[in-house]
Amino acid sequence: MTIRIVEEVVSVLPDYARIPIAFTVNSRFRVEPIAEGLGGLALIEETVVPYVKDYDAIPGEGPLHWRERWDTTHWGILSAFEASVRVGGAAIAWKTVGLTDQEMRDDVPVLWDLRVHPDRRGQGIGCQLLARALEWSRFRQCSQLKVETQNINVPACRFYARQGCTLGAINRYAYGPELDEAQMLWYRSL
């Protein structure tokens, strides 16, 4: 299998969005504060009743809405193709006014989205997309790449750890009480 990673313009987002991002949640990392948090946080993997999480199904979310919400002028859109078939993609948000994930730093882009077609997951496409996102960020003389995931996406957490990312922050309250999810922020130095 030969995968080709190409940089595209944001006008391809309708095609990009055809790659499903949904995944089945089978376990999660329960975040347990130690000594009310003064002793750190423990991540305890626990199984859950399986369910499907689809970020694109959340109203106002997903690639079809990004240009409505933010100025995507400086974003990088990477697409993975096998022959002419789109099998994955990555979006890098950079220099985006109002995007709090960038922490007011122009030297830290955010890997906003990484998706691989469900039939192609586990075949190294995500690794190739992340490697290209790191290259994209280095070319712009950034110092780190930031990645957000959630404690319910255990495979993504393990993937980013294997790729040399460091868990830099856990926000147990990022998504409000209606979601039983914790935000996990990973960083990869460039």
C-alpha cells in the first residue's frame, strides 16, 4: 500500500469531511485526583458499555463548519490518498484569532483533527499524517505541536504517546457537566 500525503486548501473540506471520524468507545481513562490534586492525577483505564462517539455529529462541529467559526487562512489541510481514494486527513490550526486552544502563541499550532477511514485504521496512515503535520509546523518555525483528545479516546491517547507526544494538561471540566469527558492536551516538541 502506497499512501500519498498532500497539502490541500480549505475548499476541499467537504471532501475531507467524507472520511468518518466516529469511533467506538470501549474504555476510558478515569481521572482520579491524588490528595485533592496536590499529589497529581492518576489515569485509571476502565471498561465502559461500548458506544459510538462521532464528533462530526455534534451540531456546529466538524469540517463543514470550521470556516463558519474561524478564519482558516493559516490552517494546514493534509490529505492521505491511496491512488485516487481519500483515506485520511489532518487539519492544523495556526494563527487563528479566537481559537483558545492556541494559548495566544503563534509558535504552537494545534492538530485540530486527525481522521483515518475506519477500514484503514491501524495501518500507519495516522503516523504518516502526524509526521507530515510535524513537518508542516517545523517549516513555519513553530516550537511545539499541540494535540487535544479526550479520556474516552484511549487508542488516540496511546497513539500520541507512542509518537513522542507528552501529556501536558488534563482538564476534567473543559466540556461541562453534560459530558463525562476530560480534555487531554498532548504536546510534541519540534
